[in-house]
Amino acid sequence: MDILIYGTINSIMLALIALGFALVYGTSRIPNFAHGAIYVLCGFVTWAFVRGLGLNYVLSIVLALALTGILGALMYRFVLIRVRGMNISEIIASYAIGLAILEGLRWGGFKGTTYTLPVFMEGSINIGEIPVDYQRILVVVIGILLVAFLWLFTHYTRIGLALRGMAQDERAALMLGIDSDTMALVAMAMGSMLAGLAAILLLPLGNIVVEKGYDVLIQAIAVCIVGGLGSWMGAVLAAFLIGFAQILTTVYLGSHFQMVVALLAIIITLILKPSGLFGQQKELEERV
């Protein structure tokens, strides 16, 4: 029972971590390797607003998410737009930005275990005699609602349909008058805000540390590669596969093997099916 409950929780946590990365790549084909840095930065900014400036927690969250969205848009507008279409340059440029953010935070003194965010709900409840704290239940609820919201947004709003059009066929979308750079900028802003939202929900379960940015990036990449780069629903399914695998590994081998599961998932997928579970490439193209 504990494997079922905590496997589900861990899977939804991974989905929250990976949704922003999947959205950006699926729409603009830009691998945002600053994803983990934005995650950690949003946590530190929220902490600074709450502890340093004494602002209301909810207001701090709103301001932090707005700032991360603006940061994502600025990253595209002034850096990534200049290397878009050059795959290696996109990776190097975005990773360099992420590295600058994370090491800048470390240089600025944001290190150690003293930085924490308050949980939204104190206490816990027993589910089938398994204790689960309210914060994790809130993560599950918001995670499900967020996936539903993104599906509705991309199917029933003008901007969402434009993002889907870019993801499915960029040339056809351009012929219909959809501006590629504008949609990529919107995707970067939304992807950054999704990374920030994941941080707001998950960081209260532990400490805010710079090293978490690297772990989050690896987990997001693992989920997206297994699910298929460019497939949002594939990322959700892959999150459940990797999430349960990590919980089983924790139960039988130890928690320090969790990251090994993510790395093995990347390697095995690239060897057996490089396009992932729901990738758009054909099998023939994988072998050529």
C-alpha cells in the first residue's frame, strides 16, 4: 500500500517537474537546460520575499512566479532567439544561463540547510494505515488540476491552439499567420512559471539548495526522453513509470539510488527506442 501511495505521489511530483521542460521543447523545439536553475531561483526568490521582506506568503508566490515568467521570456528574447535552430548552441546557451544562476546563488551565500519554505497545510492523514502529510496530498491535487488545465488551455484557447499548432507543424502554423518567435517566447515564459510552480509546491518538503537545480534538470530530461520529446502526455506517463521505479528502488535498495534510476531510464530509452514512448520520429529514422 505504501508503494502504491508514495509511488503515485512521487510520479505526480516528477510530472510537475517535467511539464515546463516538455512544454517549451514541444512548442519551440528548444531544450531549456536552465529549467532546474529557474526551479531553484523561484524557491530562493519566494524565500527572500517571505523571510527578507516580510511579505505575505501568497503575494510572495505570485511575485516569484511572475518574475520567473519574465526571466524565461527575457532568456528567449535576448539569448535563445539568436541561436534557435542550432541544437548544440541552444543547449550550451541555456545551460550556461542556468549555470550562471545556480553558481551566482552559491556565490551570493545561498547555501546550506537554512533556507526552507513553509508548508501550505500542517498535519497528516492516514490512507490505508499509511501516514501521508497534507502537503503531499495538496501536491497530488494541484498536479492533477494543472494537467487538466493545460489540456483545456491547449484545446480551447486561442493561444493554446497556436501553441499546439506550432508543436504539430511549425511551417503550417507560419502559413496560417502564427508568429513562431512570439509563441516560443510565450512557451518559455509559461515553462519557466511551471518550473517555479513546481518549486513552490515541492520545496516545502525539504530544503532549498543549489544542488537541487541539477537534480531537477536530470529528472525533467529523463521524463521527457522516456515519454518522447515533444509529447506532453508522454511526459506524464513517463513520470509514472520512473516515479514508481524510484519508489521501488528506494524500498529495496535505498533512497540514494533514485537518481540512478533516472539516468538508467535515459540510457535504456536512447538505446532501445530513441524517440521515446510517444516520440514523433519513425522507427526507420531512429535506425538510419
